[in-house]
Amino acid sequence: MDRFSELELYETLLKTIADPFFVIGEDGTYLDVLGGTERSLYDDAHSLKGKNIFNFMDKEFAQYFMQKVLLTFELNRMHSFEYQLETESIKGIPKDGPGGVQWFEARLVPLSFLYEQKRAVVALILNISERKKLQQKLRDLSYKDPLTMVANRRYFFEKLDNHIELYAKDKIPCAIIVLDVDNFKHINDTYGHYVGDQVLKEVSLILSSQLEKDDCIARFGGDEFIISLIGYPSSNLVFQWAEKMRLLIETHVFNVGEIDLRITISLGITDMLMMDSDTTSIVCRADKALYEAKHQGRNKVKLQL
């Protein structure tokens, strides 16, 4: 096979590859477009050949991408990065791909020779949208309690740490409520753990339905939950909210199969204070209030300042 035939074979092979390759000059001109045949992942970009990125992309994105191209020349090695792109914003190509906002990984490699008398990089573009969705799903699962699907302790304490910083700066009120199901061990011992699990799931649904956007509920462990209420201007309003939750649970019939249960909860409340520099002191106060509610007969709300 002569050199010409060999080059023609390589070019034919590149044209059949699912992911697109671009040869991009240092001025932003797309000198060549190869591959990108998978329409479920990419629009057909072959019409971009000979065009400059500043003519078919938004100025802000074009500047960002060309900074990466120039950095690749400077590094003189492969440079990879990820970016999100609204594919409908690309001008002058048929919209025959997946459409909408997609995530991509770009792998840029500087050519060691001039391409059409220009310094250039080869850019392999990979659609990583499904990978990003999976990563987000795994992140979400790592922050959720697998039984009740409310937040777990890890997420709650990270969020509470952030609010401590916000409170120190902007004085946005935050109240913490720790609660548990009264005599929950008796439910498990009498009806079994499956019934106990269903009760916890329903309790979490009832409480979650009463929260505002910035509030948070998490399973604290066992039959305990912890709640942060953001922006309530007084302890009295927080107490009223907690009392409403206590009554909602007390009057609710928990139906699990053929079993009808009525349960109660006890709640301990505290407000975030200027002296609170970490989560420990806040949660300890709410825990102490919960202990007082249990000690005084259960099915009560107690406030600890």
C-alpha cells in the first residue's frame, strides 16, 4: 500500500468513528472535521469545516474554548476538560443529534507539525451526559437514607455547617428539631421490623410534606429524625410548627397491611446562637430538649435555649 492509499484509509476510518475529531487552528478555525457519526450523541458537525469558532459559537464559550486550545500549546501535551453546552446554540449545523444541554469531555492534543500552515490541535469530543447523570445519581444516593429516602446524617451536618457560616454573616435564623417515635421498640417487638420500617417511612413523608424549600429533614439514626427550619423569626413560631407536627402524627392512622397503628412523637427544639461555632453544641441542646420531653411523659414538645 502506497503512502497516499494509507492516508486515504486512515481518513476513511476516522470518518466512521462515533465520536467527532476536530483539527482546530490557533486562530479558532476548524481546519478539519472527522467522525461524529453517532446521531444519538452528536449533531452532524461536518459543515463547521473552514469556519471559525467565533462565528458559530457564543462569544463567551468561544473565548473559553480557545483559552483551552492555547493552554494545550503551552503545555505541549494532551489537555482534557469537561464542559456543559446548550447544543441548540451552535449556529450553522443540522440539529439531528440529542438536542438540549449536553455534557462533553474534550481531549486536546497539539500537533507536532503545521496543518495547512497553521499550528493546530486535534480535539476529540466525547458526550459524557449519561456518565454525569450516573455520577449525580450516585451523589444523591450517598446523601440519602436508603429506607426513608430523606437526607442522611452526612448531608444534614454538611448543610448545617454551611448554615453556621451563613448565620455568622447574615444572621438568618435557624432552628434545629430532634424527634423520635415514642415506644418504637414496642412496635418492632410486637409487629416486627417490617411494620416498624413502614411507620418510619410514613412519618418521614408526613414531616417532609410540611417543610419549606430551604428546610431539611434527615434520619438521625434508628427512629430519630433531625430537622432544620430556616428563617423562622421567633422560637414561638418554631414551637408552634413542632406542636402542629406532633398533632399530625398523633391523629394519623398508620395502616400497614391489616394493622392499624396510632403513634406519638416527642420533639426537642433549639435555636442557632451566635456562640455556636460547630454543629455539636446545637444538636446537643436539641437532644437535651428531646430527653426532657421523653422524661416528662413523651408526646411533648420541649424547647432548649
